Amino acid sequence: MKRLWQRFRLALLESRPTKGLMLPLMLSLMVIGSALYAIRVKHDNRSLTTEIERARVERERMQMEWSQLQLEEAALSHHARIENTARTQLGMAEPRDYVIVNQSTADRVP
């Protein structure tokens, strides 16, 4: 191993790598590159998994909020509540004297 390192160092100093060192050098670079790529892929996978989990939590929160809003809308639009609000807050009352006019008879009146 020491001898190989010395040959490699000598070849680098001469700026002419020998033919016998090119293959191990290329393989070493490929292994290092492959390892770095595997690390990056793992990191990206973990980041995306975290992002998916955050999106799921947000979706559940929004579904809960939507359910609460639907219940609130149903409670606020209940007929008895609307009638009570009209009578108490707006002072409205049902008219005593009114005439119901049918559409067919209204067309005949000039």
C-alpha cells in the first residue's frame, strides 16, 4: 500500500500518471461520486418525507376547520334562529293584512 501511494505521489508530481494508476484512480473517483450521490438521495428522501408529513397534518387541520365551519353555518342558517333575530334585533313582524296574488291572475289585471 505504501509503495502504491509513493507511485501515485510520484506520478502526480511528474504530471504524467502511469497507465497502471489510471484505473484505480478512476474507480476511486467513481466510488466517491457514487457515495456522495447516495448521501444526497437519502437526504432528499428524508426532506420530502418530512414535507409530506407536514402536508398531512395541515390537511387534517383544514378538514377539522371545514367541519366546524359547516356546523357553524348550519346553526346560523337555522330557520328559527333567523326568525328570532329578525323579530328581536330588527323589529320585524309578520304582516297582518296581506293579499296573495297568483301569477296567472296577475297577468290578467291591466
